[in-house]
Amino acid sequence: MTQRIRFDELLEAVENLPDDAQAELVAVIRHRLAERGRERIAKEVRQARKEFGEGKCSATTPDDLMREIES
């Protein structure tokens, strides 16, 4: 079973780490967030390409897109 930690408890635990460990933790978290972001974008691109290939959407120009957004 996974133990849940409250956010305030987590912050307190991190605060008790040495400065270099806190900096390393920040670097690890940033890296993981960036990786998840890249994975999300890649998934969205795959889905968009699939929909385009199935004819569910069509190519457009930036100007046309902006007109549609602004209308």
C-alpha cells in the first residue's frame, strides 16, 4: 500500500534536508516535469496526426485560425 504524505509534511521534510539535497531534489522534479510535458506534447501530436489522416480536421493558415478564434 502506498503511504500518502500531506503537502505541508512534505515541505517540512524537504526543509530538513541539507541545501545540496534540496537543490538536487528541485533539479530532479524539474527534469521529471519537463519529461512529462514532452510526453504529453508527443501524445497530442500523434493524436492530431491520426485525426488529420482520418480526415477529421484540415490544414489552415495562422490568419484563418486567428479569425476563427476571434469570432
